[in-house]
Amino acid sequence: MENNTDLPAVRTNFIHELIDEDNRTGRFQGRVHTRFPPEPNGYLHIGHATSIILNSGIAKHYGGKFNLRFDDTNPAKEEQEYVDSIIEDVRWLGGEFGDRLFFASDYFQQMYDRAVELIKKGKAYVCDLTPDEVRAHRGAPGEPGRDSPHRDRSVEENLDLFERMRKGEFPDGSRTLRAKIDMAHPNLNMRDPVMYRILHAGHHRQGKKWCVYPMYDWAHGLEDSIEGVTHSICTLEFEDHRPLYDWYLDQLGVYHPQQIEFARRTLGNTITSKRKLLELVRDGHVEGWDDPRMPTVSGLRRRGYTSSSLRAFCDEVGISRVPGVSDIWVLENALRGELNRTAPRAMAVLRPLKVVLTNYPEDKTEEMEAVNNPEDASAGTRKVPFCRELFIERDDFMEVPAKKFFRMTPGQEVRLRAAYIVRCETVVKDASGVVTEVHCAYDPATRGGDTPDGRKIKGTIHWVSARHALPAKVRLYDALFSVRDPEAVPEGHDYKENLNPSSLETLERAMLEPSLKDAAPGSRFQFERLGYFFADPKDSGPGAPVFNRTVTLRDSWAKEAVKNK
């Protein structure tokens, strides 16, 4: 599996400026320690990739440390499958966490003890209100909330009830532990937030040891404090939660990290809601979390994206405090630039049309020399077999040509890549009038595509020898959603109405040049004139590769965006 940890220097942004100031003042004694704190309740997506690349890149840039920590505080939605996939994704993206793999569940006892400490200080209480009643008491922006009738319980009663909550004496949802702050606070997060809830559910690591589980806001700041994180970098929706994290740590008198928020940058024609991605998987709209149409890291990897191209994408879109949407072509271009330099070339015909060279000997086979990568002279050349019967793309032939159609058409010469110049003479059709064969004459003086007499040939097409062709399955992918903002739907409609019906086209018998028979799973190629393709590591077998098109050669999304302006 690809694991490129050679991270490039990160582009300077406002977060670097804040860290530079902390280092200048000695706030953390020159330490820089970041983390990525996923909840193991789904597969990581491209938004998470941005955070991993940012946090690990900052740690590397400053010679600091980077933690991978699972916020596994909700056993009802967490699974070991998600833990395993996240670890794989972080490593693939270049997140070097070494032995710093942590779990919030490892701190459950410390969190419980700290909660007891707040109860003893009169800063937390056990509340019997139902979740709906808690919400009703909370109030609204500009409107104060109401105190819980249990807010003034004695410290002794709260300690007793909290201990009995832990022992499992009460049913789910019957009691919570809440912080005692201010029900009139202008920040709704500060209005006596819930710290613990009762949940009789087995935990993927702790088993049935616990039946009270910490809420995210209580756990998160403590985890960063315990691990000595210096810069707790998160997205803007947590900005209003920062005063609560600070309040907890202030009341306990423990170490404070600095929280820094940045804006999410979403990707066009994509959704990143874990709930909705899970819905797509469960309802069969995609073939799994690693479906190459999914915006998950595993899906992007299976489609053929490289970790370095995702880092290049993140560097291109940058980090700011202003939310935005990145067009899908920005992501695709990050990969095109890399693969144009590195991917070996090959010829493949996706929708075959047979060509017969009527003046070429029936029993003859030649080997043509084709360039492996015009961007890299060291890649050398390869031998491609050539014979009397060939396959070309059906789209490369028109019996009645359109204006400026310079490919194969009756009476017109066209160059076969790395082979000969041929002239179309006649066609063969089936009973319904569909062209099934094209008969051509080749010019033996033009081997390699040269024209010794200097005549101009406007069109060049690719081909595959019919006798030597490798039949293979090829999958052509497009965006999963047909609109830039899939979630912008009228009331009463569903985001799934925006699913792109053409997001996947499977070609069962594409014809490939024979060298591709030994393509290793996970290898990448440019199929000349067609795009960049990836040998599917899951479905490819010995001598039978299955190819996924990662991206087209041309930036069709950007052209479409310009056309629609």
C-alpha cells in the first residue's frame, strides 16, 4: 500500500502566525504538539483528510509531535471496523503518529474522577430532567433559560446519585450529570451543559465496564490537556464551544492547550455528512465505503488518487477563517499534474470498432516502439504488437464526418499512434445499418507515423491489435452528484434526488494492449487520449486487471463551469 510520508513544506497561513507568536513568547516552551481526534463512527472523508494533512504537516514543519486520538465516547455508533480504517487512512496520508495512538476510553477513569471533583466543588449536579425537558429549559439566544429543579441538590446527594449512575442502577436517559454554570449565559453552550449520560451499551474497547459515558465537550478538552497538546486545531463550528472547554479546565486547574479554529472548505458535487454517507452505503446507492465515487479517503484511494495529490490539493485551497467551496476540478487537477509526470502510457480501446488493413499481410505481426512517458525520457519505450486487424475507438470513426473531424472517415488519412498512416476506404454494416468494420489501406512508407513526403496528417488516434488484445473490465466514474450543492433541495425533497445516474459506467470488454496483462493491482497508467486509470486493488486478479478511471485527461468540470457562467 502506498504510504508516502515525504510531506512538503506547508504553506504559511494564519495558524502558523499564531504558533510563531506562541514560540516567540515561550507560551509552550517552544513545543508544538498537534492531534487528529476522529470519532470512530464512520470512514474518514476528504474533509478529515484536510485536518490530518494540516495537523500532521504543522507538527512536521515545527519538528513537533502529532497524535492520533479516537474520541470513542459514544459506543452506540462506534465499531472496530472504523478504528482500523481510520488508522490505515491516517498512515496513508502521511500522518506520522508513531507510538502516539490514543483513545478517549483510556481516560474514562480520569474523566470520572475529575467529574467527582467538580461535584465536590459544587460545580456539577445530577439532573432528572428528560432530554426534551433539558432542551425546553435551555432557552434561546437572547432569552435566558430556566434552572433545573434539581440544580440545588447537595454535594452529598449528587455524589451518591452519580456513583449509583455508574453502577447501573438507573435506566438509559433517566439522569444526567450537568455542569453548574449559568442558565442565563449568552452562549447557550454554557447553560449547564450535560457532562455524562446513562447508556447501557457495550464499548468496542471497554466492554461493559461503563454505563455512564462522557459527552464530547466534557471529554475533548480534558483529552488535549492530558496528552499535552499545545494547539488544538478544529473547525469553526467549535468556536462557540471553546469557552466551555476553558471553563472546565479552569475549574479543575489543569493544563490548557490553545484552541484555534479554521473554516471548513467543502468540495463541490459532494456530501461529507457521515450520516448521509452511511445512508448511501446502507441503501445500496454505492457499493460500500470504499466505492470509488465516495468522498471517503478509502474511496479516493481505490479510485486511484495518491496521498501526495491530496496534500497538493489541500495546499492549493489553503486554510482560512472564511468558509468556501472548492470545485471538483481543483482536486482532479492536483492529480493530473502528478500523473502526467509519473504515469506510464498505454493504449486501450474502451468501445471497440474493428479495422481491417486490406493491404497488410494476414500472417504478419510487427512490434511498434511506443514512448512510455513523453514527460520522462528515462521511462524509455515499449514494444506494442501490430497486425492486419485492429481495434479503434468507435468515437474515432464517422461515416459522415462533422466539421473539423480529423479522425477516421471515408477517404481521409489518419495516423495510428506509433504505427502507420492509413486511409479509410469502405465500411461493413450489420442488418440494422450499424458499422461493424472499417476497411483501410495502410501506407508502408510511414512506419512509426512518419511522412517522408512531408504531407500533413491532422488526426492521430490510438489502437490495439485485435489478435493480441487483452479483454478487460473498465469502470468509468463521474461525480456522485450531478449538482454542485447536493444538499440544497426544496422543502419536501431529498438530497438523493441529486444523485448522478451516470456516475458509473462499466465496460465489460474493453480491449487493452497486451502489456497491461501483468499490471500490478494499484498501478497507474495513462490510457492514451482517454484519461488516467488505476488497476483496482480489490477486484484485479493475476492476468486479469480491472481498471478504474481516476480522472479524464481534460478538465471537463472547469470547462463546464465556464460555460455555465
